[in-house]
Amino acid sequence: MALDTGGLSDLPLHAHDPAPAGSPPAPAPDLHSGADIGEALRRVREHRGLTLEDLAEHTRVRASFLAALEQMRLEALPSRPFVIGYIRAYAQALDLDPDVAAERFKAEEPVLDEPLAAPIGVSEERDPRVGLFIAAACVIVAAIVAWNVVQRIMTETAPPPPTASETVAEKALAQVKSGPVMLGAPLPAPVESTTPPPYVTPGIEKARKQDGTLLDPAAAAAAAAAPSNAAVDLTLPATFTPQGAIYGAPKGQPATVVLQALKPALLVIHGADGSVYFARQLAPGEAYRIPQLGGLTVDVSEPEAFQAFVGGQSKGVLPAPLTPVAKLLGVAPAPAKTAQAAALAPRPPALRADAAAKAVASGAHRAAKPASAAKPAAAKPAGPAKVRPPADSELPPT
């Protein structure tokens, strides 16, 4: 006779045996599963195939804290507010309701009148260096106070300084002679080192007479120009001979006019529009080959410091501080309008210092022109003579 099992043979004998075909699937665990909230969370995690490391990376909570939470080992966790925060983060990472999980934990673990646990990982030890600093500061303060006290005691107990007796003082006063005090001659005033030397107009010494008065401007200019040119022409070479560096047009380009420095002086070459083609302080023997361009003007600080060569032959020193190149070649100079524009063109700041000297020299040359160069006045019809009083400049000196 067969044993009646009552249908129990249809049930799986082991938990891990697969369910028979056609049976309904087991329900998924949720927050109400298990004996406590920790076991419920563990079941949901295992059902979804997650590890504690996965949840720790997602929630930013240590895996050791999550394991203690699943086992409800609250003594290994921080204080209650932290545990509630961990539970909410755990539930939210599993897509569960964090409020329901927190309420179940509060129901299972009610609040007791216990002090909060100390935070884990916080050390209560003080830095030993703080005590050393405080002790050193106290020693320094005590040393300063003791030094001041000792100095005050030594000052109060020190004997008074020795003084001369009244007899010795009277003898010293008797030896002092009474009478006028003789002083030496006064010393001269100190020289002001910052005072610049007085400016001397170039050529002013040549224009003075023996008695110190100034000569006539025209006669002074003629007397200063003629002897100097004659003296220089006696020692000037007849042909051009290189004696130093040569600037300007290269050797492959033609250059009819060459200027050679006889002594250190500034040479500036201006174009027709006033632009500066060349500007340099030349040393004795250095030369400049002027390129064959129209409208060039030679501007020098000292005309007698440069010798002009045309076609390799000497033409003497420069006649004026501002000389057109066409004048050296014997060609008619450029129109007055172009020359005036070149003269009025802006110059570099380094050449402004020579402007005053050039103005003085040009004024002396203009004054040196003969009176015969003036145009004769047109004849006027005869009429009654008019008598005018003499001007102040026509009165004889008193």
C-alpha cells in the first residue's frame, strides 16, 4: 500500500532547488522584509546582485559602516543622526523610499535618554608644540621683568658721581681770562655743485674787441669766417683719402659728394620732405658718401669740422651749418618753398640741442650781407622836405 504524502511531494525539499515549472515566482523583497531594517536592506541588495563596495561608491559611505548597518551593530556606527542618514542613503541607492526606511528604523530603535556617542576618528589630544610655545613665552616675559627689576635696584643703590670741591672750582674760575674773544677770518661760501656752468654763445669771443665791447655783426662775421677758412684750406688734402669708416651709399652705387670729418662733430642728412636720412656723431677721418638723390640737405653742428669732396677733389669746408647738396655740386638749389618745408620739418629730439647754435650762426650770416645787396628805393617826385626828429638810435652816445 502506497504512503499518502498529502501532496507534500510537490514542494521543493531544498531552498536552492529550482522551482517546478509553472509555479508562480517568489515575491521580491522590500523594506518590510526581514527581522529588522538592516536585514531588509541586505535582502534587497542581494536580490539585485549588488555588493557593499558598489553601494559604498554610490552613497560615499564606508563599506564597513554599511556592513554594520545590515547587521544592526549600532555600537560600531557613529551617533544616531548619522545612522539615520546612512539608512536614507542606502534606501535611496536601491530605489526605495528613504522616508519609509527611516521610519522603520525609528520604530525598531526608539530614542533613549542616552548621551550621544563621540564622533569616530576625532582625536582629543592637543598639539604638544602649543605647550612648548606657551612655556617659552612665559620664560621670556619672566626674564624681561627680572632684568628691569635688577637694573632699577642697581641704579638706586649706585653711588653718586664724583664732583669737584668748592675750592677747586674757585681756582678754575680764577684762571679764566676775561676780555674780547678773537675770531678768525670768515670762510668763503661753499661752491654750489649743482649750479651748471654759464652758457657761452659760440663765436662770441671772436666778436669782441680788445676792450671787451662787441664788434659790428657784419664785420665780426666776415673776420671770423675768412681767417678760419684760409687757415683750414692750407692744411686740407687736395683729394679724398679714406682715413676711417665710410657711411652712406655703398661702393656699388655712385656718389659724387663725400663729406669727411676733420674733428668730432654731428652730421645730419635731411630729405626734401624733412625726413632724416642719416644722423651720426662722426669721429675724425670718418666719411659719408651722399647718395645721388634730389633735395638732400646737409645739417652740421660745426661747418668747419667737415671737408667736402666733389668727384674726389676738395672743395674746402662746408660754407654754412645748413647746406643743400645741390649747392656743393654747383647746381641751382631747390625752390624756396621746398627748402623752407624741409627746414620747418620736425627733427628728432636728439637734434634739438643744436637748434640754438644754428640759429645764432644763421643770424650772424644774415647780418654779414653787404648793404649794397638791398634793392634801391624807387624815386619819388620832388616835394617839400620834411624834417623829422632823430630817433633814439641816431643820437650820439653820451
